[in-house]
Amino acid sequence: MQTVNSTTVEPKLSPPSEPFLVIEQLTKSYPVAGGEDYVVLDGIDLTVNEGEFVCVIGHSGCGKSTLLDMVSGFRTPTIGEVRLQNKRITQPGPDRMVVFQNYSLLPWMTAFENIYLGIHSVWPDKPKAEKDQIVHDHLALVGLTEAANKKPGQLSGGMKQRVCIARALALRPQVLVLDEPFGALDPITREELQEELLKIWTEHRVTVLMITHDIDEALLLSDRLVMMTNGPAAKIGEVLTIPFPRPRDRTLVMEDPKYYELRNYALDFLYHRFAHDDVG
Ligand SMILES: Nc1ncnc2c1ncn2[C@@H]1O[C@H](COP(=O)(O)OP(=O)(O)OP(=O)(O)O)[C@@H](O)[C@H]1O
């Protein structure tokens, strides 16, 4: 793993007392023809600290993507609001970069060009050499220097997802929004990317909001695990604080007796207390 060189902007951490990302009384409903609105999320409150890694887990269809989409600005709340550093979020912006499960790279462009495109659209006036350097640094960050000139069709799923992570981080977002980023990967590649994400986060401390269906992934990566109740009208059921010291090592984490305590607690939440009745 290489680190980003001199072009990296050190994260400016807000004073701890200042709220960073605030989700307040967030409700989202959709109109239903000839009937009552369908309420997906109902009164979600969550404050995320700067530099925190928060995972969101919940059954399929409970509204996890809807929640993160309102942080990204792709959807607007019906009631309530999301604020980043006291500024209400009303639209997408480069301060909140999203990585989706299914790569979303432009297939006719190389890995380099895919990353360059975003940098150029946010900083059109930066000298080209500087933009090139940012791309090279971020390809190196995810171990893809050799693949710079390959197109998505020539890359494995894991490599494509690395490019997506590099592309997102290259814009120096304040919040990295990850919507099940490793969901389509095989277990070995998934573990590799978890390790890489953990290293990148440890070095750069970007604030992360990540959806996962994998409790083990959440326990390895996150500071807090937000567990959603089932929809319709899903809420935050509980938030678990994940106490393992950082930097984390998978083996050490899994050897910690608290690991199984937390894992069982989360499993009980999902499969007993809020068992899914086959929707979505
Ligand atoms: N534009 C829309 N109009 C109406 N209903 C919608 C719309 N978008 C999403 N929904 C509904 O909102 C609910 C939550 O969807 P969402 O994708 O946020 O769930 P999720 O928890 O992310 O699911 P998964 O884990 O399967 O990705 C679902 O019942 C979905 O059908």
C-alpha cells in the first residue's frame, strides 16, 4: 500500500464540539396512486462525527440506500434535513462522493481517464500536470498504477471497485458514502478491499457512511454500527459502538471475545427482534 504524496490535503478536523454530519428527523415517503403515501423512513436522527466510520445495516428494502441518497443529495427528504458542517444538503456535490456496488465507471475510458474526468470537472482550472499527479497518486493509493491505461472491461471486479474508490477519494470529499461497495465481489477480493479501505481510512480519516449486509465487515471497519428496523416507516433501532482498538487487525479483532458478543447481538437484532417477513 502506498500513500498519497505531497498533493494530499491534510484533513482539517472540526473542533469536536461542532456537529459534522447531522441527520435530523428525516422522513421519506413516496406518493402512491389512489392511496396513502408509502413511508420508507420515519424520523431518522443520527449525528456522525468528523473522521468517524459508520456502517448501516438492515434488511433489504428497509431504506438504507434511501437514507444515504439523502446524505449524497440524490434524493430530498419529505420531512427533516441533513446538514454537513451546518449547511443543509439540497443536492449532490463533490464534498460527498459515492461508491456504488456496481462500479459505475465509463466503459470507454481508461482507469486514469475515469479518475481524471471527476478531477477536471471539479477543478477545471488546475494545471493539467497537477491533475495528472492527483490521478497517479490515487491509482497508487489503491495499488493500481500498472492498470492506469486499462479500460473497465479489462479490469476485474475488485480492480474496478478500487478505481471507483480512487476516483471518489481524489476529489477530497468530506464524506465518503459507500453503498454496499463490496457486495458484488468474491469473498477473497472482498476481504482484500476491506483491508485496503481500512488502511486508507486510517491514513486519511475521511468520514465514511457505508451500507453493508455483512456484520463481520461492519465489525471490522466501523466505529459505530447503525441497525435499522424493517420498513415501511423504518427507524434506527439501535446503534452499536464497536470498541476494537485501531489500527485494526482482522485476526486480533476476531480473537476478541467482544467480537462474538457484538456479532450475536447484531444477529439477534436482525434475525429475531427484527426478523424479515420476506419483503423486498
Ligand atoms: N422512487 C421510488 N418510488 C417509490 N418507492 C421507492 C422508490 N425508491 C425506493 N422505493 C422503495 O423504498 C424502499 C426502500 O428502498 P431502498 O433501496 O432504500 O432499500 P434498501 O434498504 O437500500 O434495500 P437493499 O438492501 O435491497 O438495497 C423499498 O421498498 C423501495 O421499493
